[in-house]
Amino acid sequence: MHVITLVEISNKDKENIKKDMEAEFPNDPALQQVHFARKVIAREAEISGLSFFEYIQRIEREKKKSSIPVQVP
């Protein structure tokens, strides 16, 4: 499956986000996953120089152009 992202954050960033989420929600893996995804998207938007909303809009536009299923990492 192809994934559309505008930028890819580093594994180090992902690990730091994961550690923060585990500390913030120690006994709730579901909340950890939701907040992890949100933080990853926010970091990708920041790297791209876009707001969170602008980044999501741009991914949606790319999805429509390519007709490839989009998954946000």
C-alpha cells in the first residue's frame, strides 16, 4: 500500500513522541495511539511550515490527485 505524506519525521522524533505519550497516558494504549498520531501529524506540519489544518488539507488534495489510499503514519 502506498502512503501519501508530505514529509517524514525521524525515528528519533517518533520515539520521543511515543515516550511522552506513554508517560502522559500510562495505562491507556488507545489514548496513546490517538495522541501519537496527532502529534506525528503536528510535527510533520511544523516541518512543512504549515498549520495542522493546512497540512491535512494538502494531504487530502494529494489523495484526490493520485487516487492512492492515504494513511497518515
